[in-house]
Amino acid sequence: MSFLRHASWSLATSLVLALPAFAAEPAGHPLRILPAGDSITRGSYLARHETGPFKGEVMGLPSPEGGGWRKVLQDKLRAAGQSFDFVGALRYYSFGKDGKVDSAFDPDHHGLAGFSNRLILSGGKVPTPRDVLESLGVKEVVVPGIAEVLRQHQPEVILLLSGANGFDAPARDQLIRVIGQQSTAHLFVGTILPQKAPRAGWEKVADYNASLPSVVAAQKAAGHRITLVDLHAALTTDDLLPDGVHPNQAGMAKMAEAWFAALKMAGFVSRK
């Protein structure tokens, strides 16, 4: 089974990927959602290999602890009767069992582990778990820049959470502007989550987040559909894994609730 879609490959020949059939969604136009960002968008770090050559390493193949906040958000959307189609260049770190994607989970996303805002803009080689590379029979995964991703996937909603890798606010602002230039999608921009030691640079979170509202306001004034989502306020450092940056299960649930509330407020989910 393949766990990537529309990625660029450093291979002599192209690959034809067989995609799993998803469970039937509620009737109506599926909302095309692009989750974009870094490893927090990609999925959780909860599942690790217990045995074998990858013992102790984080698992990238589908598992009951995969999918991160995307799994929780999909459950909320489905319960609300909102049909959806998650899109993006990648599809590993999925919810599933025995290495297979659960039929009710849409695995597509654009969560690029280790990527800074500038790399999300330009694209590049994505750090990928060895088990995923072996399952695909490739040595590396390379994704295009955000403009090409938007052209390929034509999202109606973009959930952007980026900046924890490098705290590059000027590049973040450029990323937001490029998305506004290249897509008519409604962009939901999240503040980055709380961080704590031993995460290097955790002290920079407050200043980085404080610089975000101004660019969002400028884009809104220019006529772009954009919403600021305060994910930082939704979590505390108690909602993090010991690495001080990635959310635990409670943190992922809070993130999903914040995204869901923003989508509902913007009219993308019926207000029951």
C-alpha cells in the first residue's frame, strides 16, 4: 500500500500509486481541506516500534495511534454531517491497524516534518521514517513548493500551522501572502503551540505568535479570506510530550476542537 500522493520522486521512473477506498461520507459536496505545516500536522509521535530493526523509532506506517489531530478533526466533521476530502502531498502517519489505513480515515496531508516556513514555501526533501521509505521502495521523498501544491490539490480550506522550526516570522508572512496570491481557499492560520524544555528555542514562541495578527489583518484588509486560530491558547505545556514540542493525546484533541470551532464559526460546518 502507498502512503504518498502527488509527491515528486528522485527516481528514474514514476510510480503509480494505488489508493484505498474510503468509507462513504455523508451526502453533499466534500469540503477539500489541506492540513499544512510541519511534524505537528503530520501526526503524533506516540507510536514507536517495539521490535525489529526499527525498535525505538517513531512509526510512520498506519497505526491506532496515527493520524494525530487530523483523526480527531475528521471524527468531529463526520459526526456533524460534514463531508470532507483531506488533500496534500503525503499520506503516511495515518490512523489504521497492522500497517493499513483505516477505511474511514482520509490520510492525505501536507505536514512536512522538520520544515521551516521557508522550506514549506520552496519544497524539498522531507525527512521520512525508514519504515515508510522501505514500504514505498524509495530512498527519499521530495515535495514541491506551496504554490504547486495548491495548484495540484485546489483546496477550499487550508489549515496552516507552521513556524515551530526556526521561528522565521518574515518567511511565515511571505508564506501567508503567497497562499493568498495562489489560492482562493479560506486560510486558517494557527498560532504555534506552547513549548517547554528540552525543546531548544521555546522562549521565542510568545514573540513569534505576537507578530502573527498583523499579517492576518493585512491579508483580511486586502480582501483575502483568512482567520487566525489561537491554538496556543487552547493548550498548555501539560498537553505536550516529553520532547517539549509535540502534543500528546489530550493536546491533539484540543487542537482538533480549536480547528473545528473555527471552521464552524466560518460557516463550513452547520451550526447544530
